Amino acid sequence: MTVSPLPRRSLLAAGSALALAGGAQAQSAQTLLNVSYDPTRELYREFSAAFAAHWAAQGHPRPRINTSHGGSGRQARSVIDGLQADVVTLALAYDIDEIAARGFLAREWQKRLPHNSAPYTSTIVFLVRRGNPKGLRDWGDLVRPGVSIITPNPKTSGGARWNYLAFWAWALRQPGGSAATAEQATGQLFRQVPVLDTGARGSTTTFVQRAQGDVLLAWENEAHLALKEFPDAGLEIVYPPFSILAEPPVAVVDRNVDRRGTRAMAEAFLNHLYGEEGQRIAAKNFYRPREASVLAAHASVFPGIELVTIDGAFNGWAEAQRLHFNDGGVFDRIYRPGR
């Protein structure tokens, strides 16, 4: 793992990377590691710089904030395997639950911060070629013959699991919908995926830079960022009539902060995400802020859309993970590379 500033064209980066924000070299007590998921690079580059200035203004030495990025599931495994995260800001609660199950933080970690420890939300949208030549408007359009779909691997990517579950929830809503028909439809979806990248940013690169596929199933923020960074790439966003409420959570890693003496700064870092500055930065980077006034100020960016929840549609992440993504689950049954 290396430490380097993010390049300007950060969508070109794929896999795990480290970004820096903050001032000069400091003692370990003034260094914080945020282990995050793939498409938060721009968000935490800006937020970390803002927090470093805020922390210094409180009379503390200016901290050095390191941020690691990768597929959410892989990032959780890295923390379990010894990556010394002070905080984790991952794609879904199950990944932090896995860290908690190994004793790194309390199992009731979601009760520590508002909104189940998710300071912003997102959803899943379609990123298509300009003019939407395949006419992709709803989830059922994706599985028409001849449509090539780009999505990451649900085994390693949190965003991919949200993509999968959004489609599954749509399939259940169809006339005669059942677990059997949803499994059949989702199997067809993945038969039309030519490559599974390990994380959301890798899939964006595949779709935008390598020009593979007709549609990218994307985090809302990632789709908007692609339009912003690549205005000449010939892309547009399609909001399906129905999607899923994605709530990326955050947590302090108790075992690591207590060992390193960084608890106060780690807690302040996460609390600052809920403050006005943190919420404005989230919205600027195309995450839906929790603060109503900030969300209202960006209403033109975040259109209303019907959203199902992980608890309402899947009885929570533990159940969804067990049924769909664990070894031997539904995804293993339906995804057969080369077939």
C-alpha cells in the first residue's frame, strides 16, 4: 500500500489507493487513517482538508489525514487483517458489522451517531451513452437482448451489492414476482455483464474510459462525478422510477484508536460529517445530505425517486448477505463466468 496525493483525474485510479490531506509530518497522535470505499475519493479529499483546518482551529496540532480506498468488502477485510484504521466509512453496514464481529468495535456501533451512523445517503442510477441509444429507462430494460451491463463484483464491492439488490427488489415487484422469478431475472442480468471489476471506481473506468458496455449501474454520486470530470465523454444519467436507499455508514474503530490515542480526533472527524460544513461538502460531491436545509438547497441535483430500504425489502443486511452474497448463496448460483 502506498501513500500519495490523488491525481486530478481521479476516476482513472482503480483498486486501493491512499490520499493525503493535512499539513506537515506530525506525531502518530495527530495522524488519522480513514478506510473508505471506492468512489469516495473526491468527497474525503475535500472533507479531510476541511476537517484538518477545523481541528487546528480548535487549538490542536494540524493533523495528517490518510484515506484508503477500495471495494468496501475488501476494505473491511483489510481492517480485520490488520490495517490500522481509526475510522471506517464504508458502503454498507454489513461490512462494518464484520469488523465489529472480530472485536474491533462494539456490535451496537450504529447507535452511536444519528441516522444509524450514516451521515449521507445515495441511490443507484443508470449511466448511459448520450441520447440513451438503447432506450434504458427501467430495470426491466436492462435484460433485453443485446444490452451490455457494467457493474462491479458483489463479492468485493459494496456498490455492486446495492446494484444487485435494487434489481432484485424490482423483480419481486413484477406481476407474479417471487424469489424464483427474481433469481432467474438476476441471473440474466449477470449473463449480460462482460466483466466484473472489484470496485465501483474500476467499473466507472471500464465504462467511461474503456468505452465498454451500454449502461453502468452506478452510485448516484459516481454518475454525477463522471459527467463533471468527463464532459466530452458523451454520457447522461437515467433515474429509474424505483431504486434503493443506500446508506453508507461510518464508525470509529475502538481497538485501534484506543491503542493509538486518537479517539478524540476520530470521533470529532465523524461528528464533523454531520455538521453544516460536512453536509455541504457531501452535497457538493453528490451525496444526499441528511440536513434538510442543505438537501433543499441542492434539490435540483437530487430528484425525488421511490426508494426501498434494505430493512423493508430484505430484512436487513445480515439476512441479505447470508442469502445472496455468502459462499453458496444466490449470487454463486447465478453467476457462472464463461457460461
